[in-house]
Amino acid sequence: MIDVDEITYGELIASGVNLTVVADLNRLLPQLSLSAIGPLTRYRIIHEILGSSTRVFAARHRGHIVGIVLLVSAQLLVGQRDRIEDVVVDAEYRRLGISSCLMALAEDASAMGPSPYVDLTSKPERSGARAMYVGRGYVVRNTAVFRFVHKRPPASEAR
């Protein structure tokens, strides 16, 4: 049986972020993005992810995290806006409805707050994920995502 729930800051502080949680999230990281900055550490998980305005929803099987979805909230001049990020399910557990269950938890959590909607982005080549999003009621917006890449010297030259 696969359990789906929220990983809370309090839960992890009380129980400690054990090495299994760190290993599970690091196993999912390259399945999410090959350019992800890793590895994740206990400090990053507790203080930079859970200690921020981010809520983490996880699917667990036999004590291991096999999927996650992040709900990121931002307070803007126009009010709170929510965004879903980092939707990933381990390759061995895909096509079982786990992403949809995780999305439902994140959507429900967003609906309980002041944000009038939740946004997400998805690359065109992720056709399966995009079909799931459309099936859940998401619509493609007429907008574009822009990115500015910081020009930094290589780490070896920064010293």
C-alpha cells in the first residue's frame, strides 16, 4: 500500500531527518532534473525547503519516499499566489495514480488559503504529465516563462 501525506517541518524536527529521507529525496532528484543542484542535505531539507513557504507532499511505500510534490506560496503585491513545483514519482512507481493523489493534496491545501488559483509549469516533452494536468482541470495559459542566467565565474576561479 502506498501512503500519501504531507511532510511537515514539525514532524521532521521531532523525528529528525533520517538518512532514509535524505537518500530517498536524492534518489528522486535526478529523475526530476538532470541540472538539479544536489545532493540534498539534512540542512537544506529542514531549513531551506521545509523552513520556507513550501509545503512538501510525499508518497511513501514500505518506509521510503517514492514521490513528491511541492506547493510553493509567495506573498506578492497582488496577494498570495501558489505554484506547484517538483512533481516527481520514482520510475518504478509511475502510472499508478500517485502523481494525481499528490496533486490533489497540494490543490486542496492551496484551496484552503487565500490564493485564487495554483499555477505550474511543464515542459512540452512531458506529454504524460501534461495530459494528467489537463485532466485535472489545468489550462495552458497564454504566457511565456523567461529565464535570466547569472554570469558567474566557475567555482575554481571564485576563490
